[in-house]
Amino acid sequence: MAILDINEIREILPHRYPFLLVDRIVEMEAERIVGIKNVTHNEPFFQGHFPDFPVMPGVLIVEAMAQTAGVLVLKTIPDRHSKLVLLVAIENARFRRPVVPGDTLRMEMKVIKRKASVAKMAGVATVDGVVVAEAEVMCKLADKEEKPAAQA
């Protein structure tokens, strides 16, 4: 049972297809959130990664984890429509097994540290109870009017 469905997530996150990587939120507390991504063969990245053995890129698994974290951060901010959550750091990322079409990716993120405009969260992504990825992500709140700094 979803706490937030895709339409409610779209009201919180600015991401859109093909880059919205969270389908629903199934658990949410003040310092913890669980998101779900249903991985289908229709994902655009499977055309090139890899055509004969489709594997979800690890960076997109981490992005899905960061988007899940972003829902938690933005959900608690009253003026969230004027804010962006920018990913500023990824630490201790580990990939344990491939994520393939048909998998249901479950992303559990927990707050490690939180300040006014910065949050650091640790997460684990699983498929059928088996860990597929782990990472710590740090995100910063920015005003939508601000131009994001150039990324290398």
C-alpha cells in the first residue's frame, strides 16, 4: 500500500520521465523513507546498457535512492515548490548484484545528519530482500531561482 503514489511524488519532485525513478513511497517517518521503483524492460537505458543483458546502471540506482531521499527532505518543507534538492556528494557506494527488468527495487533511506539546508542520508537498495546497492548521499536545498553551480 502506497503512502505516496506517483502523482503525489510528482507534486514533490521536479523530475519527469524518463528521469523520475521512484514509483511510490511505501513507508515514511521523520528520519526514514522507503521508496519503490518497478524496473521494466521499457526503461530507455536498457537499449544501450546492455541490449543482450539488460542491467540497470549503478548510477541510476544511486539516483533513485537520492530521489527517494529528496522526497523526505522536500515533504517536510512548506515552500517546497520554490526549492530544489541538489545532490552534492555520494560516498561509500557499493553495488552487490545486477538489477534487471522485472525487479522491484526497494530503497530505504535514513537521515544521518540534517542541518537547515543540507541533509546526509544512508541507504540500502534491495530486490526480494537481497541487497543490490548501498550508498550515502548528501543533498543541499537551493532556491529554484538560483542557477546551479557548473558540475564537472
